[in-house]
Amino acid sequence: MSEPLVSVIERHLDALVTGHPDRHVGRPGNLAANDYAEAVLREHGWAVDSVDFEALDCDTGAAQLRISGRDFDIEPGPCTMPAQATAPLLPIESLAALERADPAGAIVLLHGDIAADQLFPKSFDFVDAPEHRRIYELLETGGPVAVISATGRGGGMDGARYPYPLIEDGDFDIPNAYTTDEVGRDLAGLSGRTAELIIEAERRTVRARQLTASRGPSGAPRAIVIAHIDSKGGSPGALDNAAGVAALLMAAQLLTDYDGPYQVELIPMNGEDYYAASGEHLFVTANEGRWEEILGTVNMDAIGAKGAGIALSTYAVTERHNELIRRVVRRHPGVAIGEEWYESDHSILAAHGRPTVALTSTSFREICATVTHTERDTLDLVDPAAVVVAAEFVADLVRALPAVGGPAA
């Protein structure tokens, strides 16, 4: 008798979260998680391709800020350069103020409106963010010795963290730290005072890799299933996104005997929570000139939350696609049509006009606001049975794809 599906999911979750609690790109746990995924995919008969890439691993230590004999609580930026500086404090609360300022030789404090949302990393070109690019440009050409940001709650990609790092970018070479908006208000009143700043940090280049598993006829239209395998540094990443990877690995098991007319690709994407989004950039590069080959994509992120169902949303789909999707949904009571959201890898496919389905938990917004990217994202939040629901739906949807040239193709 085969192992019950819930037990299989529990085994995958334990291997990913308990075995490798830090799956941030560049960390040993990330490599080990990819090794585990590759072994499972090969066990179920999938051909696996692996592409190596360089990643930046960052170790941070203490951060200290003292002004007029008073110490202020700050945290080192996740990818910061080290610093030991004594310089005047220059508070800046808006892009317009930064345009007017002369930050040369100063420790810049970004607070207020300019620190309201986390900055997209410089290499994250999937979103057009001209104000973010302008902030980086002004800081890099202005010559400050360091940047401290003061952030509140609800900061875009890091909404569950308080405070959150305004800057998380290994391509930004100015030392940076962050603190709460409350501390920021105190600091803003000390404009021009001499600040003493120490940031302990070290960067090093390491190896990482991106897996792609495939089966089916070469050259055929491609059906792609994605779940990002990396976690945010410091977070166990149970919901974000060990649960999605566990479902992807179960889909590999459920599709072991797939003999349909399409090439199916399973991609444990390595970079969704990494500043450089390396796996995503490799995927885009590999598909330039080939986007029309992609029949459709399913992305799974933050699925399987306890007490929640599986929410499905669609992007760049036709009514014929919707008819097929709704037909499959009716066979899976644990899956329901939900609202659109874009904070994951499916946005890349949608931006290129490829029919895309995203699966998450019906409590997605609450998860983002309370546990995502934090140490609170633990296995006790995951319902393995709900992860099974997602995996079975994905396998069923792949099998339901019509023959080439069929009415819903």
C-alpha cells in the first residue's frame, strides 16, 4: 500500500522546514533544499536540469548608533556593507527633499513618506518603479557615508515585519541600517548632530542553483508549475513557501505516469525572496523568444494555511481557458475562485501575456500582514491536508488540458 498523501506532504514539509530552516539563496540550507527536491523529482521519473549561478551571502552582526551620548536601537541592513563612521545626521523625509539635499559626507536618515514602502532592489526590473530608481541614484551620486531608514508597518513586500529594512539590495554599496518609525521621529529632531555609527557585516560570493524538471514530448507546448523554494533570511518559511514546494513535489508524484501531448515543467523557483531574483531572471532569459511555447502556468505560494481554503486567481486567460479551469475547480471542493494578487512569480508570466493560474490561501492578506518573512512562519500554521488539495488540483488541471487543437486549447 502506498504512503497516504497527507503523510507524504508532512514528510516533505519536515525535510524542508525542520531539516533546512534557512533556505535563503546563498545559504547551505538553500542548496540542501534543492538537493532534496531534485532527489524527489528524479525518484518520480522526471528529467532534471540544474543551472548554477553566483549568489551573495551576507552575514551581519551588531549595529550601533550614538548621538550626543545617547544610544539608539538599529538593525543592520540585510545585504549591507560594513561601516565605522562619525558624521553629521541628515534627516530626509521625501524624494523632493532628497533632490534638494547635499548628503555628501553625512549619515542620511530616510523617514516619513520616503520610507513608507520598501524599495525594489535595483536589479528587480519586473516592476517599473521610477521613484525607487531615483532614490538609489541620488544616494549613490550624493556621497553619504551611510543610510539609516526608519520604517513603520505594512511596507509592501515585508508587511509583517516591524521595522522592515527599506533597502535590501546587494547591489547597493552604501552601508545601511534600519529602525522603527518611532526611533526615526526622535532621530529627526537631532538634525546636524554628530552621529557615531558602527555596522558589522560581511559579504561573500557563493554558489546556488536553479532546477527545472520536465517530462513529455520535447518541442511540444509547455505547461509549467512553479513554487519558489527559497525563504526569506531569518524565517522558517513554512507557508512561504515550503508548503508550495511540498505541493509541487506531490504533483510530480501524481503526474508520474503523465503521457499527454504537452511538455510539463516543474520549477522550484530559486529567488522569489532574494534581492537579485536570480531564478526568475534565469527563467526570463531562457524564455526570451519562446513565450508563445508556454500553454499555461500554475504558481503556488502561501498555500495550506490552517483554517483557510485554497484561493485560485487567473491572469491573461481567455473565456475558453476559464471554462476549463472552472470545470476542474468544480471537482475540488477545497478550491475556490479568489481575488487577484501579484506578489509572486506568476506576475512575470502574466506580464508576458501567458495564461496563468495562481494558488494561495484564502487568508493570504492576513498571512502577509502577520507572519510572512518573519520567524513566526512555522509548521504549526500549515494544514498538510490543504496542501494535498492544491497538489491534486494542479495534477488534475494538467491532465485536463485538451489535446492540441482541441476546443479549449
